Amino acid sequence: MTTPTPAALAALAEEVVSCRACPRLVAWREQVAREKRASFAGEEYWGRPVPGFGDPAARLLIVGLAPAAHGGNRTGRVFTGDRSGDWLFSALYRAGYANQPTSEARDDGLRLDGAYVTASVRCAPPGNRPTVTERDACLPYLAREIELLRRVRVMVALGGFAYQVLARLLPLRPRPAFGHGVEVPTTDGRTVICSYHPSQQNTFTGRLTQAMFDAVLARARALSASTQEEGRRNGRR
């Protein structure tokens, strides 16, 4: 199984960044970039759609909801500069997928090994709630990422929204209800694992603990390793 060239993912990223398909999202992301949070007043906000980030040879794909208004919409990198990202990347570091436990800016030296992180919707939505129309407008970008990331064997859906989006794109049979730790095989040999989103609403209340999140990534690594070994036995790479 070949690895996509970084150029193919870079071309898709450029297309994502230039997108202006959803007027409400364009207006909101740009308003937030102008009317900055006081603690970031001296920074230049990204204020555009946020592309995916990670290893082109990834076997693990992590799908979130959308960039945070003062997180990804500020920094220009998915799950970067907010508390959810702090949780995600520290967990990826502990699981051996990241070279450092923090993600603060696009030029902070973070690298992912074996993992790729993306979002269902690429613009920060008001109230963190994209509409169905906005969700569907972004679906082709995720579909193309999945197509390009040919080595991905496990996808982690962070939250029910991401799970619903993946269910629209993947051959899931059956399709159980979302729940933390729920595993859903696809008919083409991959696996979707559900996890509560690492939002403050979940982490501050204890609904999602560090141990729970680490267990999801450990399971993802185990599953991707087992499918890799099976592929070797069957003569695939």
C-alpha cells in the first residue's frame, strides 16, 4: 500500500484554506480574527479554514468537530492553542505518536509519527455548532483526506458529531449508537473507535479522564499494528 506524497496533502490543504463556501462561517471566523480575545490581542489570527495535520503514512486518523474560535482559528493548526488540544497532543505524546506533548503554534516543532489529525468542519462555527448544510459542505474534504491517507486502518471519532460524519463517509455495518469506547468495523477492514471529545465540558467534569483517553489510543495502536501484521502475512505493505 503506497504512501501519498506530501504534495498531494499539501495541495488539498491549500484548497481547504482558500474555501469560502459557507457565508456564516466565513463571517464568524473573520470577525473573531478581528475582535481578538484580550489575552491574544498582540497576535495575528489565522482566521481561515484549518487543514488537517500529521504523518502522510499515518495508520491512525483522529477526527474532531471544528477549530476553536481562539484555538485553531487563531493558530492555523487543528487542535492547537486550546485546552482540547492540550489534552489531545499530550495523549498522543504518551502513546508514542507525537514528539512533544504540546501544540501551541504552527512553527513549534511538533511532529506526528503514525497519526494524522483533522476536523469534520474546517472553520470555527458560532457556538461551536455548525449547521447541517455547513457540515455537508465540508464532507468532501474529509473524504479526500481519507482517500489520500491510504495506510489508515483506525479512525478515532472525537465526539458524536465526528462519528456521524464518519458514518456518512464509511461503510459501517452495523452502525451502533455513539458511546465512549464503542468500536465499529468497516466492511473494507478498517475500524472506527468512538471517544468522548476532550473538551473542557468533558474533562473538567470527569466524564472523560486521562486514563479513558489513553486507553482509546492504546487500543487504536493495537488494532493498527494487528492489521499491519495481517497485511504483511497477506503480502501487502
